[in-house]
Amino acid sequence: MSRGNKIAALVMVLLGVGIFAFEMRTVNLRAVGHSLATMNLWWLLAGLLVMISSWVVESYVVRMFVEHDGERLSFKSAFRVPLVEQLFNNITPFASGGQPAQLVALMQAGVEGGRASSVLLMKFIVYQFMVLINFVFTLIVGFNQVASRFGALSLLIVFGFVIHVTVIIGLLLVMYYYRFTKKLVAWFVHIAGWFISAERQTRLQTKMDEKIDTFYAESLHLKQAKRKVLKASVLTFIQLLLYYSVPYFVLRSFGIAHLSLVGVMVMHVMIVMIVSLFPIPGGTGGAEYSFKTLFSAFVPGQAQLVLAMLLWRFLTYYLGMLLGGVALAVTPDRMDQAPKEKKIQ
């Protein structure tokens, strides 16, 4: 981990501490003490296990895509991948560091670089489609409720949804309309050429062509491995459901019983949609504000709301950073290669 990444991680932790201290300024400390003393730690433990389970499920998706023709990736090495991803997602703008970090983690486990890139691209495609399914369900079930109470937030939710739909449309265009997509992208690059130098335009065109070609090649693999993609889709859907359910267990730990699991999950999905718009690593600031705003209707006291926000943020954000740092220090097992067949004399 580079010095810059360590500084970024420290800055995000300090920023989180600052936000929590700011939120605590108007909270009655006696109420905080009472809330902590009466917490049901079993519910909190359940939330912790659910969060870890989501990473475990993701590690099985990694293994499913990596293993081929008798090769075997140990659970230790596979589990290391989502943890490292969490760390670098959480300290880089728009979670841009997660993919390169996963690539390095797979290569350290003995997966060839080109194949590791292929695995991560397939995993990314499946993940984006499952996220979209969750978003669509959320908008159908809970958007009217949010729009009627929080007008400004509802606009951010719609904007986040539009961005994800745009990503999916782009993926589908490359998969099924390859030549048209290349022409469309070339046209956009040509327009960009009005504002940038010819040299930069050429570099941009070359870069975009390489990305489109790579993605199209991997999309062909996806079409051929339909059964594997279906299994990975089911697992990824379960992974997301586990992650989205974490706030439910946090709120239940404070004795808040009048909760619908589906309702809480819908609210959490909306928070994720909003956070995806913020360039700050982890959507820090926006995540906390969205949680307080959306869940204020469920939590009767200000002390419980701030504490719930802190515990939710720890489980879904800081825990990933912590375990990711530990995972970096762990040497992964090398992938077992398929035994070579002996030649018959």
C-alpha cells in the first residue's frame, strides 16, 4: 500500500470522526449513554455477520469465474479479493481503485494478468445488471414514499438511477451492437476534438477502441458461459440483498421493532444510489446525510439516530477498510493448477 493510499485512508477516517463529532454536538449525552446501555448486541452481531457474509458470497463469485478445467483457488485467496476491493473502493473517488486492486490481488494468487482482467470484467458486468434489478424494484416499491417526503433527495435518486441505466445501455450496446457502438464513440471523440488537441484526441480514440474491443471479447465469453453467468447472477443478487439488509439489524439493536425488512432495504438501496453521485471516497458526508434523512422516520430519538448512523457506517464502510488492510498483509495461496495428463507410451 503506497504512502498516498495510507494518507487517503487516514484522511477518510478523520473525516468520518469529524462528521460524527459534528452530529453529536446537539445530542444529549445521557440519552447516548442510555441507548448504548440498552442496546441488543445480538442484533448488532447479526448485522456484522450479514455484512461479512456478503463478502463471502462475493468470494464464491470470484472463484466461480477464476476456476477452470481442474484449477482451484483457495477460499483464503478468493476472500482476500473483495476485502482488498473494499479498501481501495473506499479511499478513491467514485470507487475507482477497486478494480485495479482486485487485479493485483488475483495476480498475487497466481492468476495470469489477462485472465484476471477477464474475470473482473465478467464480474463487473454481472454486478451492474444485478444492481440495476435492485434499483428498479426499489423505485417501484418505495420511490413515491420518498418523493412525497424528501423532494430534493428524490431528484438525486432519479439521477443516480439514470447513470446506472446509462452504464447498462452502454454495456448492452457493446455486447450486441459492436460496430454501431464503435462508430458512436468515434463520433463523440470527434466532437471532443473541437475542445482538445489532435494528439489528445488520437490517444482518447485509441484508448476507447481498446476498451470496447476488450469488453466485446469478454462479452463473447459471457454468452458462451450462460450457466456460469446465471449462477454468478444469483450469488451476486444474494450478496446485494445481504448488504442492503445491514441497516435493519442495526436499527433492531436499538429496540426499534416496528420495521419492515423490505422497507429498510429499499431505503438503503436509495442511499447507495445517492452516494454513487458523490466523487468523495465512500460518498462521505452524503452517505451520513442520506441515512439520517431517510431513516429519521423509523428512529424516535436523535441519540439513537446518530448512533445508528455511526454503527451502519462502520459496518458498511470502515469495517471494509479495516479488513482490507489486514488482507493486504496476508500472503495469498497460489492457485492450484490443473494436473497435466500423462502421455501414453
